[in-house]
Amino acid sequence: MHVHMLVKLPRQDVAAIIGKIKRCGSLSVTQTMPGRLWAKGCGIKPIKDKTHQINTFNYILRHREQGAWVWTFRAE
């Protein structure tokens, strides 16, 4: 299992913020899923332009077809 996120973050704090997200996620499920949840590090890919942003958004949405849980700000 893995996670895709399209988020706007301050460039200088990305790794620290992702670390906090992973830590909070792990702590919130530790009762039902003990053990290691995340791998070390992450694949951060900065968005280059509006087209790249739209393509990335649609790529994430397409994961629904494979049974993935997907949430968007649009609350579809």
C-alpha cells in the first residue's frame, strides 16, 4: 500500500512536514495496526506547471478505478 498526495507546501519545509504527517498517521492507527507503517523517506516530486498539476491530480483520481480510497478538496 502507498500514498499519493498533491499538496501545496513551503519548499524549505517539505521533508519535515511529510515526516510529521507520517508520524501522526502512524500514531493514529497504532492500536489497530501495530508495527511499522511507513518506509523511510519519500518520493517528493515538485509540480513544474499547471499542466503537470492537472495531470498529477487526474493520476491520483484514476486510482479509484483500482479500488483506492481517494479524497479531494472537492468532496465528490
